[in-house]
Amino acid sequence: MERMTRRTTSTANPPETDTGRSAIALDGPQAVVEPSVRANAIVVASRTRPDWIAKAISLIFLPPIVAVVTLAILSLQFSDTTQEAIWASVIASIFVSIIPVTYIAYLLRHSNLAGGYELTYRQERLRPYLFSAASSGLGNAALWWMGAPAPVVALTSCYGVSAVLLAVINRYWKISAHATGAAMGVGAMVVAFGTPALPFAVILPAVCWARVRIHMHSTPQVCAGAVFGTLSSFAPFALFGVR
């Protein structure tokens, strides 16, 4: 029986996505390269409601957004004055999220990234990871100089160190940055606030499910990201003596 799918042939093979089923970032129908189909054939299928929900979760919990929200909460909670909280939150957000996102926007405009704003392809993630690490390092120095609250400095350090490690891992395997970012945010909240912050943990499995659902990662990749993010958030907090 003839298959009820539409196939189109690309002019060049896209970079690998390391998911087992390579996904091409499209605004319209989901495009998935199936293992049973030749490498330059794309099978297009309509998105279902769970697909749209998963896409929405991925957008809402983009790592830069999670970082800004988490840093703002920690700044408000642990600063002595409102002015200090605003300054700490703004400076941390600029160096951890805004500057790296601006750099990605620059690459999208001038480097023709095939993976789009989500950096679908592993080969395109190295420069943003290293740039984020450098930016977070500068932000950490600025926060240290201004005497920002220890939890904010600790989390900023966490983002810088984890970006370096993600860059190393990414050379061989596409670990999930979404899962890592969600785990870091949840981990920081739990360390800072204790058991009252545990309800935030529901974010992590939701993000992991979403990334697998839209074929951006495999299950091992999101699980590895979740574990890595959790560990990399707890370590700097322990180093800075934050309990």
C-alpha cells in the first residue's frame, strides 16, 4: 500500500541532531527524517495537540527565560534593599541571558544557522556555549564586585561553569540544554528555599517530556541534562556556603 506521507528531497543533508530521528526546525508541520527513509527524504506530518503543548512548554521554559526568573527571585529574596535586588537581578540577567541571546540573534542573522533559534544541530552549539560561559564569568565578577547576595553569585557561577562543561559534552553528544536549564533553576530554588520550593520540580519532567515529544532530543539526552543541571546547581551553592 502506498504510504500516506509526503516526501520532499533536500539539496544537502542537514547536520546530525543525535536524536535517532533527526528533526528539522519548521514553523509549520513537523518535519522528521525517519530511519527507514533515505537520508535526503523528509516526511512531513501534521502536529497534534500534544505537539503544540510540547512546543509551548519548550518556548516558555527556554533556558534564558528560566535563568532570568530564577535570578530575579533569588535577588528579591536575599537582597537587603529593593534597590540592591533590582541591580543584582538586572546585572545577572544581562550577562547570563540577554548578552548570550543577543549573540545567538547575531549568529542567526549573519551565520545562517540551519537549526534556528533553538540551535537544533549539535555542531552549531559550540560558539554560543563558549560565549555564554565568558559572559557569565564577566557577570559573576561584576556581581562579586558590587557585593550581590551569595545565592545570586553562586547561580551565576553555576551558569558559567555549566556552559563550559556543556560545550565539552556537546562535541560528542547533544545533551539537552533545556533539561539542564530547568534542573538548574529548580535546584537553585530548592537549595535556597528548601521544601517549599519542591512544587517547582514539576517543571523538570514537563520540559523533558516536551523536548522528546517534538523530537529535539532523545530520552537519554534529557535525562542526562536533568542530572547534569541538578548537580551543577548544587555544587556552586555548596562552594559559596549557601544553605
